[in-house]
Amino acid sequence: MKPPVRTQMPPGQGGSFATPPKPPERTPVTPDHGSLPGRNEEESVWEEKSIPVPPVDAPKKKIEEVLKPSGVLSSLKKMGVDITEEDIEIYLFQGTVEKTVPVFKINNKKTFTAKIRTLTSAQYMIVEEIIGDELRVSDMTRDGLSNLRTLTVLSAGVTHLLGRPSIKTWEDGIPEKEKFLQNLTILKELAPGVINKINHIHSAVTSTFNSMMDDGNSPFLTNF
């Protein structure tokens, strides 16, 4: 019987019962993305960065939605008076606003108009002075005093009739009291119905602007 022959194996190779060779170990390599912004060197994935979204401005409110009481501007429009944001700005920063308003129709092609204005505190003081002067020289009933007050307020609040100045001039250089007295003479010649209609419109416009300030609901006071 022949002795077993030893087979020569290449270095590193085992026999049939030898431990299988281990595959070569591989070291994980993190891809090199360079120094890109927002990249963490210890991470192998991109980080998603949130991009700030600018806030969407709230829809601008209409002037009718801001002014109170509700519906006041609609009522004025029915009288032919259209109040705008520019009117409110002028009133707030200049103390008065002027509007040309229709009083009544003369015919299908012509309308009797008046340019009215809200009064400043100084102008109201002049009105009271004129009334006081009148009361010192004449006795007057309660109704007479009421009519005088209406006419005197309008003498300061109505500057044009039918598109023309109601007196010779409203320019500076003439004392306000003198201009009001001249205008008072003109207004006394108008029919009571015309005076009542002008007074109704003037009072409505004045009340609207006074309420705007009293309630603090001006578009400019509420960041409109």
C-alpha cells in the first residue's frame, strides 16, 4: 500500500476542509461633495433647508367695510355725495373737505348744485359770534334762532351755487366773518325748500366725518 501523497497547495489555499478564504474587506467611502453650502461632513445625504415664504398681505378692505355706522356711505351716495379715501385724508390732515353736490334738478339737462364744505373749529366760533351779534340787537323766537343758526352755518359751509362762487371772492385777504356775512345775505334770498335741502346734505356730510373721528374707524386710523 502506497503512502498518501501530500499535494502542494499554493500559499493561502486550504484543502477541502480548510476555512474558506475571507473576501477582502471594503471601507465605505463617503462621496466628496466639496464644501457646498448646507452640507454636513458627517452625513452622506443632503439636508433639505426650508425656504422662508414671504407673508401674504391680507386683502385690502373697502372703505364701506371700515367706516361706521354701516351703510352711511351708501346713504350719502343716494344724495349724490361720493366720499373717497382722498376726501378722508384731506379731512384728517387739513381739517375740512369740500364736495360739489346736486341739490335738485332744474330740468333734464341741468341740476342746481352747491359746493359745500365741513367747518373747522375756528369757523364754528365765527358762526357763534355772528349769532351773538344778532341776538344783541334783536329779540328772536326759538324758531327764529334755529333758522338763523342754520343760515349762518351754511354761510360758512356753502361756497358755490350752480358752479359759481356765491360771493365775489373766497380768497384770502378778506376776514372770514365779513365773507360769511356777505354769503348770509345771498342765502337769505333762496327759497326755504332749497335751504332745507342744502342743509340736509351738509348736515349728513358733517355728521359722517364727525362720526368717523368719534368712532376712531377712519381707514387711516385703522391702517386701512
